[in-house]
Amino acid sequence: MILSQPMQPWPRLLMQAFAALILGFWALPASAEDGGLLRDTIIQWGDYDQFKTGGPNGARACAETCASDPRCKAWTFVRPVSQCRLKHDAGPAVANTCCVSGFKAAGVAQDAGGKGAFCADYARNAVASANQNLSQGCDLTGTRWGADFQAHYAWCMRVPRDNSSAETEARSLDLGRCTSSANNDADPKCDHYARVSVVQVETARKAHCAVSANDGRWANDINQHKQACLRAPNRVFPAEITNREAVLSACLANAGQADQTCANYADKALQQVRDATSNTCNFAGRTWSSSRALHLQWCNGASPAARKAEIDSRTEQLGVCAQQAVKHKTCDQYAQNAVQQSLRNENEGCGFSGPNWSPYQDDHVSFCLQADGARLRSEAATRDASLQQCNAKKHVNAECDEYAKRAVRLSQINDQRDCGNDGELWSADYATHYQACAQSNPQERRDQMSERRQALFECSNDHGFTLELGF
């Protein structure tokens, strides 16, 4: 039973298709609340961003954020953790009391024809191609074949459209070559794989091994195993056969029952895996598998010290992930504020430029992840002060500005020549004169300016200097 290629984890598209089939029997049409919110509903898959937004209006804030982002097609607000999930593609809407969800209204502006909409389409195409690469077993690698929507979107926004179009075309050509070169004898190989798989599943059933029929790898359906193999024409699954054999060996060695120690270990391991999933830690590898059978298999062959070390290692990684989650939350909030300041800069025509005025949230998140709290507060305060200064300049009254400047100049001459005039009329403070101007009429201002000039002419006669004014 030697087959040609090792099996990879189930492709995401296969899992989605399988889940969609199951969900079709129990997904309920959610009733709409005011404004198109779907109560007690979760929209599955397609997440490209998430953030916390608390308070009674969390769902509304989530909907408004989606409406303003051209990438967003749908959203889900997870009430127990006050988390908004934005989706570049909408999966099934499923009844669940955890959540409130919504689809972007058809009438919402989507940056039609703009680069944001173009790059959102580009990124969706790139993710779909990446999933096709996995499902067909093409083994194409490199950043071009990543499945991260946000990474593709950010790259597209930074390069000319021609570069993005060329990248899409290159992916299409690579996938075309892969499909055309699919092995013609895939069907016989997959027949063999399916027969072996069903024999292993039946052995596990008779031995009462700790495997689940809900796990497609242990389904007692020869056609299901064959179809799974045929969906990857360049790859059949000897690794899956080997993995099942290892699980069976461990099970049979223990007379079909894992001892209590390993049962407890597997329960603990799965709880840690669930914690990692809920914190979006994105851990991978055997130690973070969601298969209880694999954890039991490993435990049966491991020493007590190795089991403890494995649990401790996962605990340590979860702690680091939790710290990073806090940092990412802080940086998401910092970046959202920075983007709002950047929009004010653009909308108010202030003309500030440079990396700290970038309109892209990803740029500010990247900066934040490398900076300490003091640096972040300083950057935000500097932008705010610059915007306030810009706003103040836009509202200056030209007549009062000139009046205040002349009043200050006369005050300086009064002090330099020891003329001895004092009082508010002779203040050296620009703001004082500006405010006085704003609160008086033109005739009053002319009288005040004449009074100052006359006093200085008298002083010049008494002190023997020539008063020269340019106004």
C-alpha cells in the first residue's frame, strides 16, 4: 500500500462545501431587526479583520465599519466577547444566539471603480486561487499562493494596477498547467485509497477506538474517501493511511481503551486547542491538532515527563498569544484613531504628509507593533496638535490679525523707548489685541490705533527720536 504523495490537511474549500451541506439542514432564516441587523445569527467564514467594540451599540458600530470599508461584504458581531468580525466574502447565515450579523446593503457606496474595490476583488481572487491550489494538490508555493486576504489587499493597494492584473494572470496560468498535467491514473489510485480507508475505519469501529464518524477521515463511506482523493488529482493520501494505522496500533495495544491518564491528557490538550482558536492564535502542527485520537495516540507512547512538557509548552505559547492579542487590540485602536486623523488632514486641506499621516490602517498597525506606549502617545498628540493648528489658521480674521500685529509693534516701541504708556491698550500679547478687535467695531479700532500713534509721537518729541512706522 505505497502511494505517491503525502496527504495535506483537508483543503478549506472542501471543509466549507461539507459544512455547507450539513448546515443546509438546520440554518434558519434570521428575522431582521431595524436597520437590517439579523438577530441571533452568525455569518460563517470570510473573515479578514476583527476588533473589539463594546457597549449597547456594538453591533451598529460593526455595521457602520463594514459600510465604510470597500472590502467588506458582511459582518458578524459576537456579543459575549464584544467582537466585530468583518468578512470579505459571506458564507452561510446560521441561527446562533451568540451573534448579530448583517450583509452590506446594496445601496451602500463601495468605492465603485476605485482602487479599494479593485484590490478587494483582487484579494478575493487570490484567496480563491490559493484554495484551488490546495484542493487540486498543485503544491504551488510562495507569497503569491498565500491565503491571507488582508496581505493580498495591502500589497495590491501599494502597487500599480497592472502589477496586480499580471499577478492574477500568472496564478491563472499556473493553475491551468497544474490541472492539465493531472495524473491520468488518479482514479485507480483513489479506488485503492478508498478501499484501504474503509478497512481501517471498520477495524477502528470493531475495536471501539476513540475516533469520531464526524471526522471525515474516519467516515465509513468508501465513495466519500474516493471523492476526497479525486479532488486532489496530483496527490493521494498515504500519510492519512499511515496516521490511521498509528491510531489503530495505539488503540489495539490498549485493548481498545485509552487509559485514564491519556484520556485526561487528551481532554486538556483539546481545551488548550479551543483556547488557541478562540484567541485566533493560528498555531499549527501535531501538538495543536483538533483530533482527540491523535492526542491519545501520542500520549500512549510518551513518558509522563514528556506529557507534562507538552502541556506546559502549550500553556506558555497561549500566554504569549494572549499578550500579543492585547498588543494587537491596542494597535488596532491606535491605527483607527490615526486613520481618522489622516482623513481630517485630507478633508480639511491641511497638507500634512509622511508615514505618520498614512491613510492606511495597516501602516499604523505595523508602526504600533514596534513602538512603546510613550512613542504612540507622542505620535497621536503631535497629529492632534497639528490638526488644531491647521484648524485655527483656517478661521483667522485677516483684519483682526493685522490689527493685533500692529498693536504689538507699537507696544514694543513703547517699551524700547521707555515711553511709559501702560494698560491693556499697550499689551504685548497678540491674542489680547486679536480678541479686543473681534469684540469692537471698525471705528473703535481706528480710534484705539490713533491713540497709540499719538502717544508715541509725543514720546518721540520728548525723547528726541524719530518715529518711523510702516503703516
